[in-house]
Amino acid sequence: MKQSFLAIVNPAAGGGRCGLMAASALGKLRAAGVELEAAETTGPGQATALARAAYAHGCRQFIAVGGDGTACEIVNGLFPEAGKGERAALGFLPLGTGNSFLRDFSDRGAEFAAAAILAGRRQTCDVLRLSHATGELYFINLLSMGFAADAAVVANRRFKGLGQFGYVLGVLLCLARLRCSAFPLRADGDAELDRRPCLFLSFNNSKFTGGKMMIAPQASTSDGLIEYVRWGPVGRLQLVRNFPALFDGSHITRPQASRRAVRRVEFALDAPVDVMVDGETLTLDCRSIEVLPGALDVLV
């Protein structure tokens, strides 16, 4: 007997666009023979609760109807249980703002995602686990600190309804108060903590963020590694000159940039910091990030 999907719909995603388009998109899947039930969220965190309850009751196939934040909430409802028990599978109907994770596989968005669900195309995907002072957080796209997180905070608070353009506006506003900070950390057991100031740090499972920014061009969703990208201190003019390179990944070749593929990162922060996790912003006292290799099936 073919197992049905639970489609978790975030109607607020994409500035409300998801709420207008979800019924039609799900209807097309049903008409093509996909068995699914749908549940709509009414606020932050509810997708996590819905996914956790459904997994506990035997559901193993999910569809994130929204953006990267919706998918991240579902992943946090599945783990850690799905890492210890039966595997879970996650498909996507990308009707949110950035939909960055799927760009590793296609730029055809909802068309590609729906075709993957219909065809049952699955591949294993790593899951990254952040341990912080009050718990754990799981993600499949990336976590950023510094300038990238600051820009996301501004975009989410002031330009959420403008999609990718809102993130660009957040970047431009953060230029006016440009700062470089130190985020002390140790990667893969380095002998010394890295306390160097930087513009931003990014810990990636996939290549893109903010929609079309290829922040980690060498990242892979299934290599069992965290792609760690660091950008050292730069001035405003230098950042403006290099900004277009963030969209094609060539920024990683600049002298101020560096990257490593690692399995574990340990932080020695003095206080909680703003982070951007899969498109959403939080303030967390981060302790470590590690990779759970191939822990999730994704339909792509």
C-alpha cells in the first residue's frame, strides 16, 4: 500500500503568496495520483509540531509547502527521532521567499519540485545539527553569522514581503553600519581557537542563500561534510565591488575569502549572537555544529 504524504502549508510564506497558490498546487498533485493530506499552519513553530506529531503516528513522507523556513521547521519536527528510527522523506512545493535549498538541484522551482514528487525521485541528504545553550536545531541549507545574518535580520523585519529583493535591500542598509566581529571557533579539533575578526561566517550544507546568492559554491548536500566559508574584514567600497561575485560564487576566489570542508565546529562565544538559519533569523548561544551524514531523504 502506497503511503500518503502530509503536506504542511505555511500560508504566510512568500509574503502571503503561498496561501493563494497552495490549494491549486496540491490539487494538481492529487489529480496526478499523489495521495496526500494537508495541514495549514497558523504561526511560527507550528510546522515543527505538526511534523513531530505526524511522525510519531507513523507518517514518513512530508511536503514542505512554503519556503526554506517551512522546510526547516519540518526537519526540526522530524529530528532527532528520524535519525534514530525509520527514515523520513521530504518533498517541496517552493512557494516561499528564497527557496534556496532547491537551487542546488534546479532553477525551475515548483515545476521541478512537483515533478520530483510525482516521479518519486529520492536522494539522501545530510542534516546539520546546531547545539546551543537551550537545545538543538537541525537544518539542511545553511547557518550564517555576521554580515549575512545582519542583512537577513533587517530583511525579515522590514522587507519580508519583497522576497529576494528584500534581502538585497537588507544588505545595502547593513553597509551603512558595516562592522566586522570575531566569532571564536575551532573546526575539526584545530589546536587553536580562530578569533580573527571577519565580515561573515557561513556553515553550509547547500550552495545558495537569499534566493540566488551562491555563498558556498563547493558545498554538497550529500558529502557528509560542512562547507565552512569565511570572509575576512573588508571596507564598504571593497564589499560593494565584490557584491556581484556572491551571485556566481566567484567571491570564494578573493584573497579575503577562505573555505574548508569539515565535520564539526565548536564555538567559544562570549554571548548569544544573531544567526540566519535556512532563511530565518534567531539569537542563539551557539555551542557546536556537526553533520548527520545522509540522515534524510529529499525528493529532488
